[in-house]
Amino acid sequence: MSEFLIRNADIADLDDLSTRTRDILIADGRFKKIAERIELDECPGASVIDAHNMLALPGFTDCHSHVYQTFIKGPLDDLVITDWLVRLFKFEESMSDEDYYYATLLSCLSAMRFGTTTINEMGGYEHLDATLKAFEDAGIRTTFGISTTDVPENEVTPIISVDEAIRRSEEVYKKTHGRNNGLMRASVAPAGLPAVSGEMAKALKAWANERGLIYHTHLGEGKMETERVAREYGLNGEAEALEYLGILDEKTLLAHSIWLSDHELDIIARTKAIPVHCPNTNMKISDGIPKIAQMLQRGIPVAMGCDGEASSATKDMIREGKAGSYLQKAITLDPTVMDAGTTFKMMSINGARALGYEDLGAIKEGYQADLVLVNMEDDLSLTDRDHRIGNLLYAGTGHAVDTVFVAGSLKVRNKKIQNFDEGYIIRKCNDMIHELNVRTGYVKED
Ligand SMILES: [Zn+2]
């Protein structure tokens, strides 16, 4: 495996927003040494990267994702949720193995281009092999589970039995867990209680526990659906129902977590389950605003996610973090909440811990080398070397990211994806997306 000696990087301290200039040696996929000066004699085979004026941050963890949706972000713009869901299923049905492969690849590459090094994916079972191959080819760190449902929310919800959900989870586990030199891990990912029976939720949780896997689900995303679940369980909310079913613990990730009572926030804090904040989706499809500030106040280590691009339209974690921070400041009338350091931690170490990594999410000796470098002196909007971390979050976007490593492997350099012909991928995907739009009847043939 290649070694890299990164010279004079300004490593971000997310506690006090200061930086310290250090050399970083990456070897065997890890931060082998971090010091004021590392001589090339110590690592004669290393490639040297000059990181003068570059801010170094841990790689971002996108903790709630549906990557194949990158092919269907346009046709789902500005729709009410019922129409949005029907159209989503129509597009999913119309996509081929090749569509899934290239959609997954495109989304992973754009996520990495913007500094994301880990994706927690709630994927589909159809086209599984093509999807997993694309994650492997992209080389991004991945936790992968399939969305399962057994309660019809509408006439197009795909329903399977509990036994079939377990069988599919077994297959995903065999095909995913440990793949790509351990970069890929399996999870279970039942869609959420509005579309999942208590029996399926409990069976998948028990199955995941036997293997030490993450349970990844939606929680409290739609107001009406949340109220329906509460009524069905005779409880006050969806998180109460998950607690009743025994689902909530530190291995459970709860995407959105919007429609929760203060009592349910206490339940989440006590059980150590992890909410995943996806603000762009929450705003764009009018889900509502989660109580992130109150969660943080209770010490809940909230993670962040870009969700699917059919609802968020972006895989840019910096934009996601900024949106979340602004939204919480506005809703609480408190500008101190989700400060830049807290937000970057939600985008990195909180996500890594949520996914079960003890050696990921920070730039520390011995940790896995998932790293982002941002050149702070080639962008007019980022100018001010005394306030780099805040400026990157509030004034920047993922386009500012210059260099990205995943497990010590160089993925982005000089703002270009490595190992792929970006121009070819863009042309190919443009053509495929256009054909898909025509095939589904939402765009007329040329
Ligand atoms: Zn989702």
C-alpha cells in the first residue's frame, strides 16, 4: 500500500477552532505519525504532498443515504410527498442493473469529491450485485443495508415477509461484510415503522445483534405517518414504539427524527440511539424541523446525512452541515447552537462512532486515514486565515475540497477524482439519465 508524507497541513481543532501546522505520515491505511517535522529518510518510498495553506479535517461521514437516487433528482423536484413516493417507485422500477451501477458510482464519486469518505447506505435489494460492485469500484467506506417493508403505505409499496427480509439480509451480509479489504460492512435497514411491522423490526434487530451490526431506519419523518404509528401502538410517538419493541440502543441509527416529543428525546438520550440529521431533505420535501439543538443539549451525539438526492439534491456534506446549523439557529433563536466545531464533529467523529468505528473520524496517530484537505488560499470566498473552520462551513461548499484519502488511499487530488475519467462518467451518466427520463415518460424524446 502506498505511503504519503503530507507536509505542513493545518490540522483543525474542532474544540476551539484553532489549527496546528503538522506533517502527517500515512502508511498501511492509517495516520502513522503526526509531528512538526517528519524527514523523508523515515519514509523513503512515500509520495510527498505539499499541504501548505491547507486545512486538514477528518473525512466526512454521510450517515443516511440512498445513492441510486442521484439519477432521479430532477423529476422529483417540488412534489408533495404522496406524488413524490409514487414517482420514486416508478423510476426505481424503470432502472436497469447498469442504471444502478452508474447511479451508485456517480453518487459515491461526487460525495468523495466533496470530502465524504463514509456512506451509510439504505439501499435496494433489486440490482444488489450491480450496486455493491459500484461501491467497491468507487472505493468509498460503506455500511450497506437494504430497505425492507411489510406494511403497505400505498399501492406501490414493495411488501416482503419477515422470513424473506431475514433471507435477504443474510445474502447482503455474505456479499458485503468485510468486502474491499474491510471497507464495506453490512447492516439491516428496515424503512421505518410506518411501513414496517413490529414483528419485522424485532426480527431484524435480533438478527443484527447476533452479528454486531447496525440497525439503520427512518424515524418520525412524516407528521401524519408518525401520528398513525403512535395510534396503532397506543403510545405517544414513533420513538416510544421503537423503545417498546426493544430496538433502541447505541447500534441504532435514526434518520430524520423530526416528530418527537421531549419525552422521546429523553428516551433517545437514555438508550444512546443516534439520530441522523438530514436538513436539506427535511426542508426540500417539507418534512419539518427536528429538535437537534435540544438533542445536543441532552448530550446526544447526533450524526449527519445527505439522504437520497431525490429529496436533498446534493451529496455535499458541507452544504448539509451549513443548512443544519442555520436551520437550528433560526428555529431556536439562538445563534450559538450547532457552532462550526460541533457541526464538523457531527459530520465526522459522531458518524464514525455511530457506525461502530473506534479508530475513525479524527486525525490522530493510529486512526484510519480518512482525510480531507482544503486549500484555503485559492478561493476568494474563504479568505481569512484566522477563521478557517467557520469560513469553510459558512462560506464554503464541497467544491473547496482539494484532496481526499479513504483508508490511506488517494481518491481526490487537485479537486479531481483519481482513478476515473470524470469527463467520461459525466457524459455516460448524462446520456443514461436522459434515456431514463424518456423511458419513464416524464421527458419527451429529442
Ligand atoms: Zn431516507
